[in-house]
Amino acid sequence: MKISTETSIKTLAETAHQAIEKHFVKTIKWEKAVKKDEDPEAVHQMRVGMRRLRTAVSRFARYLILPKSVSDKNIGKFARILGGIRDLDVLEEILRKNYQPHLVVKEQEILKTALTELDKQREIALSHVEKIFKDENYKSFKNECESWLKNPSYQGFSSIKIYHVLPDLLSPEVSQFCLHPGWLIGTKIINSEIVIQTKWTPIQLEEHLKTEGKTLHSLRKQAKRLRYQMELFTELYGESFAAHIHDVKNIQEILGMIQDNMVLHEWLENIFKSELDRKLPGLTTLLAANRHQLWQEWQPLQQRYLQADTRYNLHLVVLQPNLTDIK
């Protein structure tokens, strides 16, 4: 994959402007659909847009002169509010499609209690989304971002050619990704070598997830940050760079499915309390089996990115943009 020999991306300023404009436009176009609340996909797309916009703003902010409302903190707040309703939509989809059809009739009826509660919680989450759209802070964010895009202001360093700073922009995020403690979950260090434990029983896995689940979720978020940042510069690199983005996306997604499973189980425990295992034994068994299966899928990726060669290669790829194609 090669970039155009006449790429319009020449300076750090132009790169930042293009990224912020792209994700701002993609985010705001979903606002009307979210307000109508006719398709859960609209919430998902707007939330992703906000997250990508936040990545662009946070990574380039030191080189720009942005309005006060166009900040990492502000955009993060909007994304979290959208996330409140999106997370409930995901729980409902997983319950209805992945689990409810496989339960006995009695458990399907009991599960309706949870689905009713979920609908109530979603109504509350939707009210928060509707409120934020009316908030002056959100309106200021939109107006000021639009104004900045029409008449951007930059710090002096932003006029430097982008290829001079590409590795410097990406390397810190790569290092945080590679050094995250989540990689070591389920491993032992023997004679200074990392050894992955592969023969996990479901019970052993459950014990580890209870104590290490938050760390694993943190690795997922770090993978997402790295992926979003790398995708800002895809056209400036080659095929090896794209291959690593694909790997990071797979890591993010499989850890996301594990997290969704754990969140769903915790949510059900909040609904049914100590009665969950007694009332929905089939569902809890399916959830545990799914977690175990997902862990089997995760371990080959874990094994690959714990190898020094893979990590060195990721760093080297970041250090080698397509300089000959940049005019």
C-alpha cells in the first residue's frame, strides 16, 4: 500500500487540521439520527466519532491554538454520555441474539425481567444524551470547532514537515502499549523468560478475571488509543504498518468481547443478586463457556506480542514512513 506521490499532507499543521476536520464532520453528521433514536447504529457511530476526534485533539493539541471548549476533557465527557446508552444497547443485543435463543423456556421468561430493567435504564441514559445536546457547553464546542476549522491557529512548531516527527508522535504510544501490565496476565517469568500458561480450567480463568479484569480492560483501552493514533497516519506508511493496525484492532476487539461478557455478568448480578445462579443457571453456564472460549482466542495474540521480534518490528515499522513518496 503506497501513498499518492502528490499527497496533500505536508506539515504537522495540515495533518492535524485534516484529522480534526475529518472526525468532527463524521461525528456531527450523526447528531440528528441520535436525537431521533431510531437506530442504535447512530449512537455507536457518533460515539466512535467522538473517540477518534478526542484522539486527534489530544495528540495534536500542543501544536495548535484550540478554543477552550475543543478539549480532550470536553470531548471525553460527550463520548462517555453517548457511551452510557451504547453500552446498554450492546448488552441488549448480546442477550437477545447470543444467549436468549439458547435458553430453556423458563429461563427465557425470567430473562424478560432483566430486559425490562434494561429498557428503563436506557430511557434514563437517553435523557442524558438529549440533555447534553441542549447544553451550552456542547453548543460552544460545535460552534468553536467549526470556527477553528475555517480559521485555524497553530503553534510555531506545527509548520515542520510531518515526516520529521511521525516516529516521535507514535513511539510513546507504542511503548505504553508494549509495556502494559495486561500482557502479563496468565504468565509466569521463569529464568527471566515470559511463559504463558495455556492449560486453563474454567475455574482458574474465572479466578484470574475477577482479580485481573480491570487490568485486562485497561490493555484494551490502550490498544484502542494506539489504533486510533496509528490510523491518523495510515496513508503515510506501507503494508507492514497496516498489518500492525489490523493486529491491534483484533487485540482491541477480542479483549472488548471479554469485557462485554464480564460487564453483562456483573449487570445481571446487580439485577438478580444472589439468585442469579439459581434462576438462570443455563445463562451463567453459557457466559462462563464464552469467556473460556474467548480466552483461547486471546492467547495466540498474547503469545505473539510478548515475543521480542514482534515488538521490535512494531517499533521499526513506526520509524519507517514512506519518505520517498512525500513531496
